[in-house]
Amino acid sequence: MSYSPNPQTDDSDFAAMLESYIEVAQPEQGELIQGSVVEISSEGILVDLGLKREGLVPNSDLERAGKTREDYEVGSEIDVLVTVHGYGAKGPILSVYQALQHQSWKDAEVLLNSGDIVKGTVESFNRGGIIVTYLDLPGFVPASHVVGISRGIAEARRRELLESMVGKEVDVRVIEVDRQRHRLVLSQRAAQRSIRAEQKDQLISELYEGQVLDGTIINVRDFGAFVDLGAADGLVHVSELAWQQVDHPKNIVQPGEEVKVMVIKIDRKRQRIGLSIKQLLPSPWDSVEERLAPGQDIVGKITRVLDFGAFVDLGEGIEGLLHNSQIPEDSDDLIVVGNDINLQIVSLDVQRHRVSLSLADSYAAQEPDISDDEEALPNADTESNSDIDSISTNQESAEPTNTINNETDSSSKGGDNHDESNNQTE
């Protein structure tokens, strides 16, 4: 039986094959594809898309991506994004630049979830903040997230600080990604907090009591002074500023002052550091016996009046206790804070840092029984450490992290996670 071709059937089969070929060969517009370079010509780079089709990356796109034809060679793999799909014999137009941008947005989303810190270059600024280029994407850092910029800062100073950052590399963290709106928001403050937290963990793990460090006074409060140790802040309680009675810490130290401090307490769980300045100063108790002795007459100034007696400043950082048992009942006008009174030394305990006193005209050879009251008194170390426990030195600025509409102003505060314009204590 002889075969006779059917022209109508052959035409149908050819049309089906052609349609199938075209369907396979047509990549979707906006599709990200990895291809291989098959030819480098004067027009650009010809890429095999693996779909029985080849597409062209024009020179103009290479230039936009910061690339040249010399960056590629035949056979090398290349990521491209289809910008125009081809028709018939005309191949698709491809873009290296948009492929890079596509990958950059994916990387930005990964960073948003991980919270990792990255570096970017400040390209420009405006009143609202700075523009930082990262992953070939323009990211915006609102002024409220720029270190050193606080709400209420003078406009001229604000502009000066923002302008000075142009061209510099800064650490930032991704806090918002919206690819549809081409919106990438970054934060320098959030990055600084993360970096400082890591440095603080390391510093606290390496600290030991008795260690001497250099620091800078960053804030002075009624209860003491905060000291910047570089990676963390510590507190010098008012009782550890000097050997003498301190009316207010500002009378001893000022913000910006460089100081040497000794570590006297470390709370690693709560990340608090207790410091002392007076422990590095000569102790007046080392030479007190050269100046004071039992039975000696002396003039002192009353500094505090408590239920069990009055504390008296004897000079050079030494305080004594005038117990109630040594105070006549008709001496209310005499025992007043700030009064100078004539006294005699009843006893001197150098080891326990205590001096017992009596009024000069009522001195008795028998030492008064004040042991219970004295045992109830906090010594300097106990007082400072207990107060350090009750005062948090792990303060954070109330600045935004994932929102860009609120700025913070805590320039007059102090404590941890501070920067030059954002120090806030709890």
C-alpha cells in the first residue's frame, strides 16, 4: 500500500510545531533569568536564555549598571531581566541593571528580617534626612534616625551636620522595605544601638572589680555621675565621687570632663557597672592618726542630723558621729546643719572609718554605747553599691526604630546607648 502525503495534515502539524516553538521561546516581560554569554558585539552582549532564544543586553544598559563589555566573556553566566520580549525573528531586550536591582531588593528584605548591620555611602541630603546608597538602591535615613540630629536642633546646625555626612560611609540597619513603592528606609541610630550592645556585652564580660579605666562624664544627676567607658556607661554614685561630703555631684565633676575610675561593682545579668573616683584618690584615713586622737579638741561643721545623732565634718574628708547620748536635751538650737561646734574626740577607729564625738563641755572618759546605731549605718561601699543596684545604667533613648515620623529629644540626658545628642536616663 503506497503512502500519499496529505498537504492539509502537514500544514497543520507545521503550524502546531511553530506555535509550540514560539510559546517556549517567549520569556515573560519582567522575568529574571540566568543565561550565558554567547557573543560580545559592538551593540552589546548576546545572551542565550535557554529557551531556544537569545536576547541582547544593549551597551546603554551595561553603562547604567556600571559595567562594560570587557567585564564579560563568552561562556560566562549572567543574570538578566527581560524588559521587552521579542517577536518573530526579533529577540528579547535584556537588562543587567534591572536584574541587579531585583536582587538588591531581595537582599534588602533578607536584611530587614535578620537585623544585620551594613555599610552604605551618603550620596546626598535634604531637610528630612540623608540618602544612602546600599546594594545599588537609594535608601533614605530620616533625620530622626541620624546620629547627632535631635528634635529642636537649630536649623543651621541641622543642615551643617547633614551636609558634613555627604560622601562618608555609615553603618545602617534596614527598617522598612516596600518594593512596590520603591521605598527603602534605613536607620543609623538602630545600627549604633546594635553595635554598642555587642560592644557592651564584650566589655562587661572582660571587666573585673578593681580595674582602672579612662572615661568621660556624660551626665550629672543628683544621685551621681554617668561615665562613658567607650562601649558602655557606668555610674559613679555620689558617695564615690570624693572622700568628703558631696552636696551635689556637679560640684565635683562636669559633663565632658575626662576622669579615671575604678570598677567597684559589676552586675552582668542586668549589665550595670558601678564605678568610683574616690578610690583612686589618697584616703584621708591613711593619715588620720597624724591629725586626730582621742581626747583632742576640734571644731567641726554639722552635715547631717539623723534620729540617732549628727554627722560632723572634721575636715580633709573625715566625718565623725555625735551620738544623741552626747547631746544635752536643751541643745536643739546648737545641733543644726551648717553650724560649727566645739567637740572632743571620744574614739577613733581607723579600720572601720569611724570617729565618735562629744560636745567639748560634756566630754566623758567613758565611750558612749553607740554600737547598735553605728552598725545600722551604711558604710560608703554598701551605700554606693545599693544605690547603683536601684539606678539603671542601662538606659535607652526613646527614639523610633521602625517608624520615621517621630523624632526624639533627649540631649540633656545620660546613660547607656547614648550618642552626642541622645542621652536619656531612666
